[in-house]
Amino acid sequence: MKKIGFLSFGHWSASPGSQARTASDVLLQSVELAEAVEDLGADGAYFRVHHFARQLGSPFPLLAAVGARTKRIEIGTGVIDMRYENPLYMAEDAGAADLLSGGRLQLGISRGSPEQVIEGYRYFGYAPEEGKSDADMGRQHAEVFLQVIEGRGFAQPNPRPMFPNPPGLLRIEPYSEGLRQRIWWGAGSDATARWAAELGMHLMSSTLKNDESGEPFHVQQAKQIQVFRDAWAAAGHAGEPRVSVSRSIFPLVDDRDRQWFGGEDDAKDSIGWIDTSTRAVFGRSYAAEPDKLVEQLAEDEAIAAADTLLLTVPNQLGVEYNAHVVEALLTHVAPALGWR
């Protein structure tokens, strides 16, 4: 068995064929798609966060709305760029959204990816300390966030407060018990996967990672997962860690599928540069008839090693089509692979 959900980047544009033409379209359709996949028996609705882009930005209003309109599925992010975040305010938002959903948040966070603007985090009021990088700042924000959502008091109460305080130091409110155990780190390298395990975060690995060996993407990603699990065990954390990987997978079962994705059957990994010094390997897409997809996906070592698979969906094609993509995988592919 494997948990299966979708990951939406939340694009909108007025381009021909786009059914998500405005920010309002994307937000409303995101809620509707979450409802639709829950009805289909899928397990999760996850959303990418990008700033200064025609994509989903601040995630917590959307997560709260999805939580209020669904009952069972996990609701998450993949990922929140911690360079932009005030960790304490984020803890308040996350606690509120988690309580509204009945404790179903699975928050993916990370130090961030290449941006739409130069050092966009500075416009949000954040800058790295002297001698530190923006990645260091993102990880520092993450560590503070993890500390405050544990629920321990740390703030000195006012001796003459407006309202009565409980005894002792005060914590961030609202506090949602269990949220600390549902934080994931989006790791691009083996080293950051190890660091995430040491801090007791789950692993979220996307369709790209640092090219650290020259091997195929899925092989490098499977090795990253093993590094993470080994570090988790060495740290002595209770419970089993979770691992998600994301993939673009399109079963070709009707003419719409063949029209949109029929030309991607020969897709292969590609190499690119995240920045001037970081070479990355980008995983292939999968698009084929279901029987062929089963053969291809069975050879993907990282999917086999993960407990959760997030399907990156083309959200601009609309709710009905994206629900169809998820249903096709659940019906025609997942059972043959033992995922259902």
C-alpha cells in the first residue's frame, strides 16, 4: 500500500486553453480538486508555494479552506520557502489550520528554491546574518518554527495582562498537538536529507535533486532516501519516518490524455543548474498506456522506497481533467503495482 495524492503548483494565466485564468480561479479550483480526489479515494492534497509569481503564495488560508471542505485526506505543502517566513506567525497560522482540519496537516518546508525576483526574502523583511547564506537563514527559521510548535512556554507574561494568563511562561497559540510530528523537509541533497532526519522531520523529495553521482535520477533519489532512514535510526527517534516523492504520471486512457501527453513516452532524465554552482538532475515524466506505465514505474527505485507518491498535476487544465488523471492512476495503474 502507498499513499497517493496530488501536488499542484497553482499556476494561473490567461493563455489559450487555461481554465485557471485568475488567482481566484486557482484558489477555488484547488479546494474543488481536493474534494474530488477525496471522493475518488486518494490520500492527499498538496500545494506548492512560490512568491512573486502567478502561483499559490500564502498557503494557510487555502489549507484551512481545504480542511473545512474535506474530512479524510491529508493536506499539505510541497514546499514552504522558510527564507520568507516569520516562524512564530507561521506557527500561529499552522496551528489554526491544523485544528480546523482535525489534525490533517502535513507541512512540507524547505530552505527554498530559485526565485522569481532577486533576494525576494528581503522584501519580506529578512536578510541573512553576517557571514551566513540565505540557505542558512531558511534552516534557522525552520529550527525556530519546530521549537515553537512543540508547545513549550517561552515568553515572559505581562504582570498586568488584558486577560488572565495561565501560570508560567506562555507559548504560541493556538497550539495543535501532534503538528510537530507532521513536518516534512524538502531536501535537494543527501546532506540536507540527513539533517532533516536528525531534527525528526519527514523527507519530501521532489522531481529534482543535486546530481551527486551521475547515476539516473531515481537511483540517486533512492540512495538519498536510504541516507535519510539511516540518519533517522541513528538519531533514535520514535516511530517510523515517512518519505514522499513526486512524479508527473499520465496514464493514456482516452483521447484527451493522448492529445495532451501522448508525445512524452520517450521522456528521460535531464541535467540542469539550480544556480551557478549546483548541478541538478531532473527526473523524467511518465506518460503511456497503463500496462506500459506499470512496467516503467516498477523500475523506479525511489517510488518503491517511498510510502507516499505525489502526482504533479497540470492544474491549468481544470478540476475535471485533473481528477480524471488521479482516477486513472488509482484505477488502472496502482492496483497492478500493489499500491492499492
